Amino acid sequence: MAPDNETAVAELPAEKDGQGAASAPAASLEPPPTDNKTENEQSYPTGVRLFMIGFGLCLAVICSNLDRSILGVATPQITTEFNSLGDIGWYGSAYLLTSCCSQMFFGKVYAHFSAKWTFLSALAIFEVGSILCAAAPDSDCLIVGRAVAGLGATGISTGALLIISRSMPVSRRPKYTAMIGAAMGVTLVIAPFLGGVLTDRVTWRWCFWINLPLGGVTLLITFFLVHIPQESGQNEAVLWFQFAQKMDLVGNTILLPCLVCLLLALQWGGTTYAWNSWRCILLLCIFAVLFLVWAYVEARGGDNSTVPRRLLKMRSILAATWFAFCLFGMLFVQTYYVPIYFQVAMGDSAYQAGIKMLATTAAMTVFFPITGVMTTATGYYVPSMIAGSVASAVASGLMVRFRVNTSTAFWAVALVLAGMGFGLAGQQCMMVPQTILEGDDIALGTSVVMFAETLSGSVFLAVCENLFETRLIRELEFRAPNADPAYVIASGASGLRAAMSRLYDAQTVDNIIESFVAALQPVWTVAVVLAALSVLGSLATEWVSVKGKDGKDGKNGKNKQDKSSVEDGPLNETAAA
């Protein structure tokens, strides 16, 4: 209230000094807010243009998420072709690692440069990565391509949400955020089926070639139809050291090797090398040192740091970050390992496994738009977060009971609950920064939450691969002692029973299959723990309405309400005076 009083006191004397002195303040104070408000309202696209922007963003999300989710069904065939069962974790982790390391960097780029051209650049990088994956001659090249594609996908996902925030008022964003979520759901519905068809009928390489036409259409729509006015400070000429400071190049350079050391330690420990080997110990030590250095750099960087401290002091941002870390970690684990369960335990082909995964993805598609409508109607996104995290925990608990002879009804209920849970909660954590933040902080807050999403995928896929292989070797030694664990692992998951039947008797083959299913139990346990922990994040999130304190657009969190009172209060008082 102090600024309001000071403004009023400063303006009143000016009116007493004479007509000339009084008219100048009136001319300088009253018209600009009215003009700015009208300009902001007119700057929002409507009609066909708004529809095409939404359509273009949906295509972009479909493009990036198709690349992420289609690989789950194709992975067993890839491991069989390349004899690379030990690289399963890296097919996902390489993609998520570069996504994770560049997530907050893209947030800084979007905050300081043109959102449209940054988005198109990210799309181009993604397409290059897709070409590398499609033409990969071996597993190592595929992993490199996945890393490049992950880098571009980060800019696509962050840019889509940012363009939404700059194209419409906050009260209308839940509908379009839900539309993006529905596009993700449609992609998840199509991806297992499409991946299975391409893998079985053509080749798994078309799972990546398909991104080229989709990306091309997205590029044309975005280039010609998306027009976002530049905000103050964007594209200003800066020196190199100023650019490095703004983009926090030092912090991002430290973060990449830090996370690589962590993932390598998680990947190698207990499988390739013993946990007490010098390699694992050295990697963990390097990770700890680099993490401390990174934290110090971020603490000293102030507002130029990748993660500004003012964001981390906000309870809802911390809660949404924790929620995303847990829920998306669970999703990635289930997406990669449920198809393996179907192909190993039930002898399904990639196509058949994709058909069964429709139980999850169809449920997501149904609940994404329902959640958007509910949030728009009530104004609150926290109830959906709570309901979704609880449903996910129940679904993950049912997966722990997956066995070789699990009935269709049982696994179908588990997968439908998993899809319902993520459909209710998956996009709601993205509404938190869009609701309680404003301006450039929206891009930074969104990148922090998405950083947690991709980091959890990178970490827990590596953790689960380690747990899976360690448990598989132990189970094979106990259940099928005459089977060679190295050969079993190298054979991959696709067509495992047929491959083993050529070498071992029927009883040994059955024991090998039982060993695979038993080795998945620690993986399902990790998913249960993550889903349960996500409940804490949903409960800790503040109940802030997207409709604002008076049911109007744009003034939602405390910061926005305070700013509204500061901006509007003195002007109204001056006009009245």
C-alpha cells in the first residue's frame, strides 16, 4: 500500500499548481493504461488464427511425443537386431539426458529471444536427431541420434506451452493446455499401435522417419501463422560475456557432465562393474563435486541463474516440481517396461503389445479433455492432481502383481487406472507456473517443472535397468542354472521364447520366462514408490484459481494481485481526483 499512497501524494500537489501542471500528469498517466490494456486484449489471436496456432502446437507436441512414446514398443526389436539389451536404458536416458540438461537453458532462451524462431530452431534440431536415429547402423549411433532429438524436443515442449501463455488470457489456458494434453494422449494412443505396425510390417526405422512429414507441416504452420510480439529486452545487442551471463552458460556447462556421471554410475553399478569398483566410486565423486559447484554458481548468479532463487522460494513451484519429478518418473518406467512384460511373459509381438497398451493411452485421451473442462469450470487444478496421483499409485500397486498367467481383466484394469491417473494429473502441474507467475518468469517456471520431468525419466530409467538386469541374473542362476545369462540378455526381449527354444528344453525355457517376469518386480516397486510420493506434491500445491480473485482474466497469484493493485489503484484514484 505504501507505493499507492506515495503516488497519490505525488500527484495531488501537481494538480494544485495550476492548470498546466495538472494537465500534464493527467495526460501522461490516464491514457497509457487504457491504450495498453486495449492493445493487450487486441493482441490475443481469435477465430481461425487462434485455431491454426492451436493446431500447429498440437502437431508439434504430437511430433515430439510420438518420438518419445513410440520407442517403447520398438525397443525389444531394436535390442534383438543390435544385440543390445544392456542399452535399453540408454535409448530413453540419452533422449531424456539432453532434454534434462537443456530444459532450463531453453527457458532462458525463450525469455530473452524470439519465441517463434527459438521454437522453429528446436524443431529443426529435433528433425536432425530423427534422421540420425532412422539411419543408425548400430546401437551407439542410435543413442547419439536420441540425444540430438531430445535436445530439440525440449525446445518444442517448452515453446508450445509458452506460446499458449502469450496467445490467450490465463482463464482460457486450461482449455488449450488440455488440448495439448489431448494431443499427447492421441499420440500415446497412436504410438504403440503405429510403432507395432511399423516394427512388425516394415521396420522400426520408420518409427523415426515418420517425424519428417509431421515436422515439416508443423514448421510451415508455425512460420506463416504464429506471430508473437517481442517483449522488451528481446533480441537486444549484447556482448558475448553478457550473453553468457544471461544464458548461464557456465551453469549449464557444469550441469551436463554432472548428470552424465550420475547416469553412468547408475547404469554400470552392480551390472557392468561392482558398486565398490573405482569407476563407480570415481563417477559418484565427480557427480557430487560438480553438483556442489553447480549449486554454488546458481546461488551466486541471482536472476541470471538457470534456476532463480525467487522461484524456488515459492511453495507451489517446489510442490509442482516434486510432483512432476515423481509422476513422470513413474510414467517413463511403465512406458518402457510394460511392453517388455507383454512381449516376454505373454509372447506378444510388438504389434500385439501396442494394441494392449491402448488400455492406458485411450484412458489418457479421455481424461485429458475432461480435466481441462473441469479446471476451466471450477478454476482449480489441485483436485485433479490429487485424484490423478492416487489413481496412479493404485495402478502401480496392481502392476506389482503381474505374473506370467495374469488374467486379461487384471492387467487391463491396471492399465486403464494408470491412464486415468496420468490423464487427470499429467498436465495440471504445467498450470502452476502459468497461473502464479507472469512475464518471463512463466518460461523459467515452466522450464523448472519440465526439468524435473525429464530428469526423473533419465534417472529412473537408468535405475530400473540396473535393478532389472541385476535381478534377472540372480533369477536365472536360481531358476535356470544351465542357461547362459549373458546369452539370454543379449537375445533381447522380442521373440525370447522362440530364441530360447532353439537351445534349451521346454522346462528351462519356462524358467527363463519366469525369471524375466520376476526381474520386473523391482521395476514395478519403483513405480509404486514414485506414484505414492507424487501425492505429497499434489497436497502441498496451493489452491490458486485460474479465474482470479474476481473471476476475471490475468490476476491470479499473490504476485499478480499485488501488481494489479499497484497498477490500477493509483490510476483510478488520480482519475477520480
